[in-house]
Amino acid sequence: MTNKPIAYLCSEYPAISHTFIYREIESLRKAGMTVFTASIHKPEKLDIMTPAEQKEAANTLMVLSQPVTSIATAHLHCLLKNPGGYLNMALDAFRLLFTGPKNPVKAAAYFAEAGILLRWAHQNGITHLHEHFGNPTAIVAMLMKRYGGLTFSISVHGPDIFYTVDSAMLPEKVREAAFVRCISHYCRSQIMRISDVDHWHRFHIVRCGIDPDLYTPRPEPDNAVPELLCVGRLVPAKGQHILLEACAMLDRERLPFHLTIVGDGPDRDSLKAFATSLGLERKVLFTGALGQDKVRAHYDRADLFVLASFAEGVPVVLMEAMAKEIPVISTRITGIPELIEHEEDGLLAVPGDPSDLAVQIRKLLADPLLRTRFGHAGRQKVTLMYNQHQNNDQLVTHFRNEMNQP
């Protein structure tokens, strides 16, 4: 069995909002794989990440941080090593003027990035590259494959990319990939929808996951006022405005609670203003973006975890909360019902409906025994189906099968 190195390519790595990718790579390394990492953009908020993540960033190739001389040298290397492959890659980059992004600046950027990454791959003996999300970095991976000597695979989460199938070139990415890792049945069904039946056997469900030994059950909170927690980027898809509206309904009923919202993003000012307009400024805390160590401290104080999303894959923050035995409430969308079975290991609300969300929150606030039951059941579900080490063993198998291809 070979142990050839592979590479992970991300738009931003490590990323404060995608720590699960870092943990996934660490898990693969513990399983004996050699994994190099590359990031198109330099990470933001690196200063609040853990020391381990900061060290990982220092060992990651930052593609757009390369000087012009390095870009030129990399492309000269690629041209001299394989002139025919270099021409094929250039022609495919030229086709991007008429398909996919249809943007000359982006086409030139993807071509430049592919050259940098190819030289790096050659220097490190990398012949397979894995890309998360199926986003524009997968177009760079396709160009690299066109050059020759390298295969690639992708992890698809959704649902955003399913709304822009043509401009994102998703059918082409799926067709060209050695295999596609789908994080849920919902995700796989959407990939099947845009693909030939002959390709379906290459679409594998490998769930994301967490480390149950890191996210251990929190002590039962002893809060004088019940603590609600929401962790996620402050963006429309997360539905935090709906959560605030539901909390205002509870406040009008004089139900005691406090809400902490962990995360940052473009909706921050709008959310703060909305909370004030609802009279919730003293009941809601916006912490901003936090490192994982501080996020876990908020988990330990939470009575309930609420995520009112409109569009998600399968949120890792829900897995983290469930592993901590925090009762969870989310919405009936995309892959979330595969993680949370309503009234078995959590509650699901109608998406976009603050009244129904308030009903679900009220139900858990009123019943400590139900909170405990859901907490125990939630950890059991995550340990069984969303254990990152068990699930990453499947990834190891797919990578090694690919590396052992003749």
C-alpha cells in the first residue's frame, strides 16, 4: 500500500469559519497520510486562531502571496517540463473566456495559480490534490489535471453551489474529478441530478465530523437565566434575524433567557440594530469571531443551541453542540434532518418562521428533562455517525485507492 503524499487546496486555509477542514487534515495525518496544504488567499483573523492553526498556516503555501518572479519561474518550469501539457492547460484557461466565469481576469488568475501549484506539486512529489466545496479552486485543479501527471478530487457541501451550477462549472468539475466526496445524502442527490448515471459510482457519502474526545459532555449548566447560544458567520443564510425575532416573541411573554451570538460577518451591524429595535439589547451578546478554544467555553455555558439557517450543508457547529450534550434546535433544510431527527435527538423548526422557532425554543425552556434526553441522544448520534476519525478512515481509503491506480 502506497503512502504517496497528497495536497489539500482551499480558497482560504486555515479559516476561522472552516476549522473542520484543519481537523480533517490532522485526522488524515494521524492515520498515516502525508498531507501538504495550499491556500489561494492568506487567512484572515489568524491572530485569534489557536497556536496549532497558526503553525499550520506557516507551513501552507499561500498562492497569491508569491512574488511575480516566483510566478514567472513556476510557469517556465512547467513549460520546460511538459510543453504539450502546458499548451493544453493554456488552451483550457482560454476556454474560460467563453464558459464558466467568462471573465478574462479570472481566467488569467486561475492559469497563474495553476502554474504556481504545479511547480510546488512537482517539488513535493504530489500527484493527487483534494479541494473542498467545489468552488473556483476546483477550476484551478482542472487546469492542473489538463497539464498532466496529477488527478484531483473534491468535497461538495452545498447548497450554494447548487444554485450556480452552470457558472460554477459544477458538472465539469464532477466529471473530471477522480471521485466526489458528498457530505450528505442530500448533497449526493444534487450531484446525481446534474450528472450522467455512469458517473454515480464515483460519488461517495463521507460525512463531516468532530472529535468526540475533544467535544466532551459539558457540565450541566447552573445559569440563573437560561443561556441560548448560536455560533456561525453573520450572513443571511444563517437566519440570525429570524432567531432574534423569535427571541422577541419570548421576551414579550416575559420568559427569561439570554442569547449569545458567536461569529462575525457582513450582517453584524444589521443584526445589532435589529436587536436594539426589538428591545433585546440587554438580552443579546455579540462576541464577534472567536478562536476554537473560546468557542468551546461558550458551549460549556449553554443551555440550548439554536441555528435558524435558510441554507446549509450539515453544520459542524450542530455536531459540536450535540457532542457536548447541548440540546439543539435547527431548521428542516437540506442535510440537517440527516443529523437531527425531530423530537428524537433535537428539534426542527420551519425555516424562515420565527413563530415556529419560538415554539421549539419555548418547548425546551419549559422542560429540563427533555433537554437532558435530547442532549444524551444527540451525543450518541454524533458519536455513531459523525465521528471524524471513523469518517476520515473512509477518506483515507478513497485517497489510497486513487493513489494505487496504475
